[in-house]
Amino acid sequence: MKILFIGGSRFVGPLVIEELLERGHEVTVFNRGLLRQSYPKEVTFVKGNRNRGFPFKERFDSVIDTCAYREKQTERVIRELKFDFLVHISTAAVYKKTETFPLIEESPLGDWPVWGDYNKGKVECEKTLAVSGLPYATIRPVYILGPKNYLARESFIYSKIKNGLPTILPGNGRALIQFIFADEVAETIVLIAENKNEGAFNIAGNDTITLKGLVEEMSKIVGKEPIIKYNLSADSEKFNEVEFPFANENFAVSNEKIKRLGIKFVPLLEGLRRDYKNYYRHVI
């Protein structure tokens, strides 16, 4: 297949590109080249800014768009690119705030204050696709974990534990949340790009865990007792990412739909242990 990959400089992107190449696809990568301009020799790299337009005249079997954050960006993809199928990387943060879980793909989209403008922009993108009439899939991952995570998630918590520093949880730290590992996201993207499965797909592991439980389990992996404190004034959307990477906001989605396509998920604690052993213990 001839595949255009928009974005792809870090974290999940390189994993997707590697998987596509291993499966024999012809891959073109398009991004600004600010973080990376060196790719495997089999990749065609085109430097450019999506907000200024796409230079491509050829038709692609699938386009994978990892970095559309506003309605106009998705509109430009629809208007300027020729393709048979589009894989739009969205987020589970597109859902309207609710107290009913798990969220399914048909749950209403809308405002969820804890996600701020990120939520609003991604909802715009999805609504634009919904009326486009084009064949597409939208991928909705929850919090993503894994080696080389450019967001200070695992590294933040492990660093606090290893250095004997307090981990300050927002609110009471009892909110239940979900995670997914980067390699599982990459596997899902490639599968859907190849098979052209239309529709929305939640991407989440099978497990939920509280913020407090997460820190305690990561402490067991490190082999040190955690120092846990609480900032009750930082509950829900008042949380501060500088203080802790996850909000004290219950959030869980159903992954039954994507599992029907054959995707299997590593248990959360097993994945955390694997990534600590293979990566995080060497860099923290």
C-alpha cells in the first residue's frame, strides 16, 4: 500500500512507521522536520507545514493524520489530498463530560472542562470528518505510556519515587483512569490503515487504576516506598500538570469494539514492569 503519514516525529509515530515498513508498505512522511529529518532509507520524507498546504499530487491508499488539532487542519486534508482511506488520530478526550462509564464509541462528543482547548479542537476535527462523506476511521486513545514518552508521565513518577521526593496527587487521588501502551496504539493504527475499517475506535487497555494505586504499583516496581501527599485544591480541572501528570477525574472507555478486530492488550502492571526494566531504569 502507498501510505502518507502526517507527523510521525516522536513516540508513537516512529513505531507506526517501523511497523508499516516491516509489512512492506510504501511510506511517505510529511512534517516540518523540526524534531527529525532522518528516516529509514525506505521512507520518502517531505518537509513542509500542513497549515500552508500539502504538495502532493499523487493518490494514496491510506493517509494517517497524527497531528490535526483544529477543524481547518482536517478540512485541508479533505480538500487537498487524494486518498482511498483516512486514519485520523483523535483522542478519548473528545467525549462530553459524564458520570456514566465506560464510554462507548457512540457516546456523545462535547465539552469536558478538564481537557480544555485540546478537547474542543479534536471535537471540531471529528465533526468535520463526520459530514465529509469520505471513508475514514478515528482512533481515540486514552493516556499513552511507553519508552521515549515525550510527556513526563512515567518518568515524572519514577523520578519522584527513586529520589525520595513527595508525589503530590490532585484531589483525593481516587479517580479511576485507563492507559494504553504506545506499541499497542501503533499496532492498531497499522491494522486499521491496512484493512480500512471505518468508524470510531476507542484504544485502551483492559485495566483501570486510581492515581494513588498507580503510584503505589510503580513504587513496587522501583522497590522503594512512595511518599504520597494530596493537594485537595487541585481536584478535577483544577489540576496542575507540573505537580502531577494526570487529573483526578474518573475516565474509562470500552475497548470491546477494537478487540473484535483482533487487538490484544498487555495488562497494565505487566507493561509498566516491562518498560521500566527495558527503558526507564536506565534513563532515570
